[in-house]
Amino acid sequence: MNEYDFDLVIVGAGPAGSSAAFAASSEGVSVALLEKEEAVAETVRTSGVTWIEDAKEFGIPEACYNPISNYSFCSPTKSVTISDEKPKAVVLDVRKTYRHLAEEAQNSGTKLFVNTNVIEVLTDNNKPVGVIAKVSESQVKFNAKMVIDCSGFQSVVVKSLGLAEQWGRFGAGAEYEVKAENVQSDTWWLMVGQEYSPAGYAWIFPVSKDTVRIGVGVGKPESDVDPTERLDKLIEEKKGPIKDLGDITKIEFHYGLIPNDGLSRKTVYDNLILVGDSAGQANPLVLEGIRYAIRFGRVAGRTAANAIKSGDTTQKSLEPYEKNWKKAIESKINSASKIQNRWIGLTDEEWEKELEVISELSADEFLDFIRADFSVSSIVRLATHHPKLAVRQLFNIVKGSQ
Ligand SMILES: Cc1cc2nc3c(=O)[nH]c(=O)nc-3n(C[C@H](O)[C@H](O)[C@H](O)COP(=O)(O)OP(=O)(O)OC[C@H]3O[C@@H](n4cnc5c(N)ncnc54)[C@H](O)[C@@H]3O)c2cc1C
């Protein structure tokens, strides 16, 4: 069996893995980044919405995204559009972005191995000390002082060590990237209500002047609706704003799962860190995880590199990573969960009222709300001083969970 020695092995070259690899190899440790597909982002499993300020902070080139400044929301009976002067959201060219992140890691010294499917974790006294991967018909051994599990929803490392079970609550999403006749490239649509998704929402996210992603997300186990079937039906019947797209031609299908079990997993063990979807780092309200995967991937990579350099890779020395990310997002994710629980139970009539409340929000308030980026002070302000009673009530729910 072929065998390699590295300081750090990272499993999965999604945004979490490439970002962890970039940070760790920038700190001077040797890093192997293992990806089971033939190329990074060969399969796209995400809609790719994120925020311009995060994209800029992470150094993602402008050529990787399409800016959005109009946020439209509709139920079967009502629609609202909140417009902003400047774009704050973006829809990523997912392939280009993920490949850019992987190249950054390689440029800082990471060795990327594609077509390398991790099938087993090597242990010494129950602590991970590397992995075995299947490469074509043979097996390759990667020895390491530490492992980072960035394998996304599947969480292959932590599951094979018996440290976590499959996620119980999750979102399932299906999406087509399509060429469309009429695209408003600065306007996204979120579509809510029973016909779009009984436990979730549907969306239109523009990728360019002539291309959009149309998708459906469904909460599991809350609903047994198959998102692909529902998506096909919505497109066939040209529901709501899908009709305004005119003629459409499907060019690619995307399907993915995203954990929604809250922050239930421990994310550091002796010689092991979990990042991104394997750690459950996602906003449950709109199932958003890319910026967390990049941000906390970098923190994890730095933490791992420092631990390796100091010769102490015990759980205790890795705990600053868990403290860092929990401090940054725990209360926000909990607040978003409260709103999600409220939204999952809404009837179409109640959605109509909810959209009236949402239409009272300014663009900044609306974006802070859906991206769960509210500071405690802004929530208190909205819950006590917003001129509209319904908005105050909405933010009182959020406030109660802080
Ligand atoms: C339908 C849908 C829509 C979404 N939309 C958005 C959105 O608009 N905005 C947003 O921010 N987030 C969105 N998300 C969530 C977002 O995609 C994830 O939070 C993000 O991709 C997490 O990154 P990651 O690196 O942890 O995992 P992933 O992106 O899943 O990457 C994991 C990588 O590990 C590899 N891998 C898995 N197993 C192995 C193995 N055994 N050996 C080697 N490699 C392996 C995979 O091939 C993959 O490349 C969406 C999710 C879904 C399902």
C-alpha cells in the first residue's frame, strides 16, 4: 500500500476543507487535502448565496459572484420586495469559488489529492493518526499528527470513529441551474407557503444576466415531500415568479442535504477537529453555511497548525477553536432556530400576515434577520422601539432566545 506522512490530513475539499488547509499550510505545517471527487466542486450541492462583505473579507474575486440588491419574498397570495441602494448579497459561481479556495490552499503549500475517497480512520489508542483512502482500485495510507473532518453532511471521520450519529434533522434541497429568457440579475426570490414547500421554501437566485438557480428546500423529518418532485411540478406549472422568467432551459441539476440539528456536536477531540457541515455550523433559518465553513475553517486550520507545532494535539489544546466559533454564532443560531420553528408551522394565511411584517423591515433589518446576524443591542432596539407592533413581536421571539 502506498503511504504518505503529513502533519495534518484534511478530509473534504469543500469550503471548510480548503479554508482549513490554506490557514494551516500558511502556518508552515505539511497538509494533505483529500477529496473523493475527480475535481474540486465537480458536484455542486449548494445554491451559493452569501454576503458581499464576507466575500470581500475572504478575498473571493468579484468574478466569482453576482451581486443582489433586491430581496423579493412571496407567498401564494402576497409578494413584497425590499430594495437596497447597494448590493449586500451575492450568488456565487460555486465551482469557481470553491476552486479558488482550493488553489489558495495549494499556493500556500497544501498538497491536494483528488479522486481520493477516505474509507477508514487510522487510530492509536482510539485517537486518529491518519486515514486510508481508496484511489481508483488501490488503497493509500496517509499518516498524520491530526485530522480535520471537513467531509460535510456525511461526516465520514467522526462517524467512522463512532463519535457521532447521522444527522437526524436536516434540510434536503433540489435545484436546477437554468438559462432563462427574462432574468432580473439583481433580484432574488424566496417563495413560501404550502404549494412551494410545506416545510421550507423555494427560491430563484440569479447567477448572471441570463442564468438563474430555481430550487426547493424541504425540512426533514417535518415533511415527506420530495424536493425534486416538487421542483419539477413548480417549473412545469410555472408557479409565481417562475412564470416571469419566460422560456427556460435546464443546464444542470444540484441536490444536497444540510444538517439542522442545532449545535449538538462536540467539535474537538484528541487529534481531531470538525468544521463546516460536519460540525453543524449552519444557520437553520435559511440553511446557510458557506461563510461559516470558510471562517471557522481558517480558525480550525490555524488552531491545528499551532497545536502540531507545539507538540500538543490533545482536545484541551484544540478547545480555543470550539470556544471561538461558539462565541461567534451560538446565540445567533439559537435565535434563527426560534424563527424557523415559527415559520415551519405557518399556514398560507399566516404567511400573508408574516410578509406584511417583513415588508416593514428596512433592507438592513431584513438581511440581519435572515442571516441571523443580529447583535443583542439591535434585537433589543427592534423588539422595543420599532414603530410597528408586529415587528416588535417578531423580534421579541428572537430576543427571548438570546
Ligand atoms: C440545497 C442546498 C442549498 C444550500 N444553499 C446555501 C446557500 O445558498 N448559501 C450558503 O451559505 N449555504 C448553503 N447551503 C449550505 C452549504 O452548502 C454548506 O453549509 C457548505 O457547503 C458546507 O461546506 P463544507 O465544506 O462543510 O461541506 P461540503 O461543501 O459538503 O464539502 C464536503 C467535501 O467533502 C468531500 N467528501 C465527502 N466525503 C468524502 C470522503 N469520504 N473522502 C474524501 N472527500 C469526501 C465532498 O466531495 C465535498 O467536496 C446549502 C445546502 C444545500 C443542501
